[in-house]
Amino acid sequence: MEQQHSVSPYIIRCYDPKYENSHNRFLFDKKHCGNYMLLDDLKGLDLLTIFHDFLSSISDQDHSIKEQKTLFRVHGLKVVPEKRVIYGYIDKGDWGTPARIQDSWGQKEPYNMSHTEAMMVSHFFYFYIPQDREEGICLFENVGNSGIKTLFSEYFNAFYKKYLPGRKLKILPLQHGEIYEEWKKAIAKSIKVINFKHITDDMTDQMKSSFGEYEETIELKLKKPFNLQDFNIFNKFSGELKDSLPSKMVALWEEEGSKVRGEFYLNGKKKVFQLGNIKSARCELLIDETEVAFDDGIPNHEGLVAYCQNITEDIKRRIYNYG
């Protein structure tokens, strides 16, 4: 089964208790900018340059975190100064568990992976560091349950503190409602339920013996005009769940181990959202194959760059509206 690819967005800020910001404006969460530094002028340093120096210094070589049994490598680094953007990939893997590698098509000989080897999974990152602003945007790709935000922030913080001791770097998660407020009224055209459970165990066994492992999907073409907000996507941490039939139905599917996605339209634009997952701590923006082409189960690089650029533009329109 192919892993789901998604992007998690974060806001980045630099805090200095002794700093006095000359701007009389507010941050995205309506805090005053008072002790938050301009990202392109951190005591004469530019955070975009700091990111580039850090990532360049560790690129194209393996790094091992022995206490976590994690291996990672940065590669494909590109900085676009005129757009104030830097992006690339972090390959990450864990070792410690031996495994047998088997080709599902039977075209290659199987082999044993030892406990010292790690299966490296590539994750894309995309950072926008504006001029004359206190907040930047960081996007991290998730592959299934694997992400790189914690790995990056912990490793980078040690580097950052050498440049700016006593200043705190904050990387704060954004939520669906903070990014896609304007999509609340988007109309659901279809719901896709992946790994749908509706047939008997006997029939499942017969199908597996005939076809091997498989994943069953149903797609519901909706005639009734449900909105995105009917699916509780904007209220992840509230104890007052919406008493709507769509939200209840998604919860039932999830209890059975299904993943649920919805296709929504607003003013001629389409987006695919991951529905349910109410207790998820991070926002995950689904990378759908209708928006980004996939090559052998991996998002196409050019498409991924464009996708992250579009997400960044959406977030910029919202977070820089506060003065």
C-alpha cells in the first residue's frame, strides 16, 4: 500500500526579550510584535542566510543520531534569494530492526536488511523568509506517519544558538482553520473511503488468496450540498463536536480503520481534504494526485515545488493582514 503524502505548515519567529520592535503591528495570532525580531535583520543577520549556511554545511553527507537510531541526509538544496525561499529534501530512516526485503513483483531476488541498515524515506521542505516581517512560513512533507519537523528543529536549534545566543526560535504549527478559513463554504462533490470495510471475513480471505493484499475504496458522489465546515475539519481540539451527519459518518468509517478524503469546490477551484482525524496534533494538507503528479509513488519534484509555493501564497495572504 502506498504511503499518503501530505504537507504540514508552520510559522517561524525569533524572540528576544531585550529587543524592541519599532513596528506597531500584530502577529498572526494577534500578539503584539514587540519582542519579535525582523527575520531579515536578526542583529544584522538574515534568517534566510542562516538557513542556507546550516543546510549547506550538512548537505550530501550522512548524519547519525545514535541515541534515537536515526540516520538522515540533506540533499537537493536550492535557495531563491529574489523569492526569499529555500527548499530541498531530508532523507530519514531508522535502524535497529532487521527485515527481509522482498520485491512485490518478484523481479528481484529478496535479501535481508540487517539491524544496522536504515530504509531512507525522502521528505521535502520549503521555507519562506520574508523581508521586514517577524513571521516566516515553513512547510514539511510527511510520508505516512513519518515527518521531519522535530528532527529539523532540534538539529537546527543548536546551530542557531551559536549565531544568536539568548534568542529563542519558535516554530509553531498552523491548523486547517487558520489556513483555509475561506474554504468553509466549499461544496463537497465526492467522498472517498479508503480501506473500506463492508464485506465478510470469508470473502476477504478468498479475495486475498486470489489477488494478495489489496485495498478497497468506495467513492460517494454527493447530490446534497454539504459544506467543508460540516465535516468538523476546523475544530480539531474542541470538545463540542458538530452534531452533523457527515461528521458522524466520517467518525464511524475511521473507527473501522478507514481513511476518508473529500473533494471540495469553491469559485471554480478544487481541493482535496483529509477528513476526520479529529485528535491529530498537526495540520496535514493532503498532496492529491489531481494537483501534483506522482512518479512511482513519489510526488514529482516540479509539481511539489509549485504546490508548496501555492500553499505559501495562501498563508501569506492571511498572516500578513494584521498590519
